[in-house]
Amino acid sequence: MPDQAASLRLLAQEKAVGKQELPRPETDNYGPTVVAVTSGKGGVGKTSLVVNMGLILAQRNQRTVIVDADLGLANVEVLLGIVPPYSVHDLLFGHKTIEDILAKGPFNLKIIAGGSGFQELANLEQSQRERLIGALSFFQDKSDFILIDTGAGISRNVLGFVAAAEEVVVIVTPEPTSLTDAYSLIKVLAKFEIHERVFLVVNQAVNEQEAFLTAEKITFVANKFLQNIKINYLGFIGKESIVSEAVKNQNPFVLMYPFSQATKSVAQITTNFITLLGKDDHNLVLSKRGGMKGFIQKLVKLFR
Ligand SMILES: Nc1ncnc2c1ncn2[C@@H]1O[C@H](COP(=O)(O)OP(=O)(O)OP(=O)(O)O)[C@@H](O)[C@H]1O
Ligand SMILES: [Mg+2]
């Protein structure tokens, strides 16, 4: 772990820069907001949130790309019922271009499957690293949001994506094990100064009060015991049968049930997120960590 700790610290030391107004200068610091969606415990609703939030963003004309970086199953594709023809693995080893591996969803939502590509990061040659950075930098001026569906927990793999991303959304359910695992994750982010703030979403709550109490528990303990990390509660999604039904039907609930409470909840979470990020109508926000280019450069550096 010392290696990982050192490189995580190195990344975290890069100083944040403030927001600037129009006009948009020619600089790599302008780019999409790269968001890692993660959790302490598995199976809490990361993929469901990424897919449905991605659709809400796309519906609002935010140019959105979902990156499936979960090294497990191809979850994003399953939930959307869309199978990208190729993955990052084919980009690295199969002479495919970024356009070849890109799948298109509703409202022009874009999906990139990691496949086993991200798993290979540690074994890449310099030319392949450059190819990956070049290929994913394609999105630097062509997207507003990159949502990364990561695995759960505090493995090196997951933390790499979380550390390289500009913002992190942590999902938690009211279950005690989910709460303690989320806290452990946030503790690592604070201890290694990986992020100064995390956004929290409570999923599968029976009602608003349970969600609020869940968020409050984590926030209270974090404020008490962790320095340099702020938790922003974005909202909650209730435990609803339509959510699992949508998963079974491979049709996201925001499309299947656009007027449901679950859809309203994700829309509210998305609004709160955009507001807290301070994004304006033109999406002209100076990316603190260099947009997609900064993200992929850091990711590659972390896994070298
Ligand atoms: N709000 C909800 N109400 C009811 N069921 C839900 C809700 N959110 C998620 N689920 C159920 O939990 C399952 C897991 O959700 P999802 O695949 O999004 O979790 P995950 O965190 O991505 O899991 P993994 O860690 O395995 O990637 C879904 O198949 C769905 O049935
Ligand atoms: Mg998942």
C-alpha cells in the first residue's frame, strides 16, 4: 500500500483553481466534469444511478458520457440494454478508435465500456499509454459530464478512478453495513487528501426521513473525526419496485416511468448536483483537475 498511498497523495497535492467566467480560453483546464460514482459496499445502486442520472443530464442537453469502469460485469450495458461493439481493451489491443468503441444511447448519451481494458493499465507500454490518453481526450471539448461507474470498496482499482476524477459521488443505503463501508471509503479519501468534498446519495430508503437520518449519521461522524472533507447530501431514491423492474427489463426507469417518484428523485439529485458544482448554462466551468484529459493522464500515472 505505500506505493499507492504515495501516488494518491501526489495527485491530491495538485492545487485546485477557481472558477472563471466567459470567454472560454484555449486551455486544457476547460473540460467536462469527470465524476466517479462509487460506494463502500457493492450492490447499493451505483449503476442504476449512473444510467438514470446520465439520461437526465443528456435530456437536459448536457453532453454526457458514461464510462463503465467496473471490472466486474458489464452492468451499464445490461441496464441500458445497449451493447457497445468494442471496449477500451479493443482500443488498446485491437486497433479500434474511440469512435469505434463508442455506443450511443437515448438523447445522444454516449457509453464507453472498459471491458478488461482498464485492468491492463499497469501493463501498458508507453505508446499504448499515449494512445489511451489521446483517445479519451477526444471528449475534452465534446462533453460536459463524464460519469464513471466504478466498482465498490477501497481496492486500488476503485481508488484509482476515484482519485483521478474531479468529483466523487458516494452511494449509501440505510443498511448498517453500507453505512460503515461508506464511512471507511470516505475516511480513506480524507486521510490521503484525495478529495476535499464528496457528494452523498442515499438509495433504497423507505422514506425521506430515513434517508435524511442516514445522511446525517455519516455527516456527523465525518465532521467529528475527519479533517479536510466535506459531505454534500444530494438527495435520496426510495426503495421502489419499479427500480428493480427497470433493471430486469433492461430499460432505465427514467425512460420506462418518466413520471414516477424515482425519476423525480434522480432529477432532483441531478439539479442539486449541478447547482452545487456551480455549472452555468454554458457549462463554462474551469475544471479543477483538467477535464477528461487530466483524468486519463492521472489514471495512467496512478497505475504505472
Ligand atoms: N431504489 C431502489 N429500489 C429498489 N431496488 C433497487 C433500488 N436501487 C437498486 N435496486 C436493486 O439493487 C440492485 C443493484 O443495483 P445496482 O446494480 O445499480 O447496484 P451497484 O451498486 O451498481 O452494484 P455492483 O456493486 O454489483 O456494481 C438492482 O438490480 C436493483 O434490483
Ligand atoms: Mg454496478
